[in-house]
Amino acid sequence: MWRYCRRMGTQLRHLLAFEVEGARVHAGVSFAQLSDRSGIAPAALADLLEGREDFTVVDLACIATVLGVSVTALLPGAAADDA
């Protein structure tokens, strides 16, 4: 079972990237600022935001802290639920 759950699917990866990018823009935080403040290297952050790599819970927690939102706010569909 675990071998099937280790990596998120492409669709989920892209949905998360879309939500994070939207939150970044909404917060007025530049890509460079997000990278610097979150501790995620620019190349690694680019891979995440372009859907090439999976987000970890730690990545999402660091990004959420920088953007001043909860981790759940970065999850697909969360904006409609939080309203």
C-alpha cells in the first residue's frame, strides 16, 4: 500500500502549486522573498511551483508561515471552505 502513496499525483501537485502561487501573489511576496524567508532554495521552490516536485508538509508549513496563512489555506479547495 505505501508504495502507491509515497508520491502525489501530477494533478494534485499542480493544484497545490496553483494554490501556493496564488497565495504568494495575494500576499504580495516575491518569489525571491518566499525562497529566502522559507529557506527553500530558489531552484527547489521553482520545481515545486512548476509542479515538477512534490511539496512536503514542512515545505507547506514554511511557505504558509511566510505568507501569513494556515497550511490548510494552501490546500486545493480550501478558499471556498474558509469563506
